[in-house]
Amino acid sequence: MDSVSNIRLPVINLTEEILRSGKDSWTEARNRVTRAFEEYGGFMAVHDKYPSEVSDSIFSELQDLFDLPLEIKVQNTSQIPFSGYFPNLPRYESTSIEDATNLEAVQKFTNQMWPSKNNHIW
């Protein structure tokens, strides 16, 4: 196994109790999120409103997305800098959905990646 596959993302507690328990707790959580993005490019969030089954389902769908053939993934382009699909370092790639809070944009992305349909991703 190479060193990239051994990297484990930090786990950050973002439960309402932590975020509402005072300015210091919120500031510490914010600082941990910032450090996680700077050092790892992301983090795993723990939140009391979403059971682990939700995150397990999301990661399963993301695995399906990144397992798609390269010729499909590169179709996700954007005029916005650092958006769309990026095949970066070996074993590292990123993708984004432009206007991801818009249902039609997410459906368009999903249909582009899975022309035969994938209702789970959106």
C-alpha cells in the first residue's frame, strides 16, 4: 500500500452540544476544521443529527462515483476555477458539482455521470 492510502482524515465533533456550548468550543471546532482542510484537504464530521448509516451511504455512493471510467468523469467540467473533475496526484482525484444546492444542477450532474440513471446520488 502506498502512503496516500494510509492517510486517515481527522474526525471532528460538530454536535450541537459542542457548537452551542460556548464561544470557546465553537472557536476550537472552527480551528480544527481549518487545520484539517489545510493539512488533509478534508475531515470526517461527527454530528448528532445524522446517524452513521447516513455517512456510510454517502461514502458508498462516492466510491461508486470515483470508480466510474475516466472518460465519464472528465465530462464534469466547469468555468469556475478548481471546479469540475481533477485527476491530480496518483490515487487522488477531486470532483465538484457546480451549484450543488440546486436540485436541477445535481440531477444534470447525476445524469451526466450515470446516463442509465442513479437515483441514490442525488
